[in-house]
Amino acid sequence: NQNVACWTRWSSRDTANKEGDFETLKQLRNEYPGQICPNPIYIEAVTAKIMIPAEKTGFVCCNADQKWGPCKSYKSFFSEGWTEWFDRDTPSITGDKETLSSLRRENPGKICPNPTNIEAVTLSGHSVEETGEKIFKYDTKSGFVCRNRDQRDWKCQDYKVRFSCSFCLGVCWFSFAYEMNAC
């Protein structure tokens, strides 16, 4: 379903040992086949309460690199990145139009060239499914269009949209890479 963001569950493939903790993307994919985002751009690792920018490789903590003692056992999750929410208009006599071409024109550089997902919700936070409205367009090529004429009450709600991208927008992090046993 192209309207669902890619978020993995928290994954921990091992516990910290004398060398450290290794949560590499390759190893996690082997241990959890089909459960890791195809193109993750973000990884979050917790215990030390820090974010580690290692979206292409996974996370490794080497005991030898630590000043305050050995590594803890970490867990991590991956996601694809989302743009900010966009609401370019209020519903008109024809409906609510959050088209990709208009959003790009009005927000230059804020939407990636090839979005991988789109999400639309009402301004009050209700999903399209919750509203029961019939949507004319809802895809990563066109954007989102709700036509009044397709609704039982002849009126679309006011929606906002965001797009998922397979690379960073705005602030980008640089990855570091360790291979297994690199400590």
C-alpha cells in the first residue's frame, strides 16, 4: 500500500559483548527478512539516548571507542523520511486540491523529485479512510484531489498532505560504516 509509511519495529539482533554491540543493516535484514524498509534514510538507536546517522549500514558500538565503559545493548529501527505537511488551499466549489505540481511550485525544493509514498489527513487529523470520502487522485505522481461532486454531501473536507522520500531533505546526516568485527 503506497499510503503507508515504512517504519520497522525495534530490532535488536544481539546483546553487547566484549567487543561491543553490532546492529548492522545487513545482519538485521538477514535476521528479519522483509521487515526492514527497502530504502531507509534514518536509523534511531536507543540506550545511550542519542541518534546515530547510520541509515545505510546500521549501528555499531565498539567498546574500544567508549570513554565511559563498555557498550550497552542497543536496539534500532529504520524509516523512510517524510516531508513537512502541506495545505495549499481550502476546499473550493470544486473540492480540495493538494496537487504535487502546485505544491512544488509553491514550496520550491521542499519535496523530493520522486516521492515513494503520500499521506493525506484532514486538518483535524482524520485519515481518508476515517472520513469515508471518495478521493479522485491520491498518488505520488499527481498528489491529492478530492472532488466535491464525488461526495454524498457534495463537499470535501480540508486535507493536508506529506510525502515520503528515499533521501534526506533539509538537514542531512553523514553516515559512518563499520563492518562486523571492525572494533
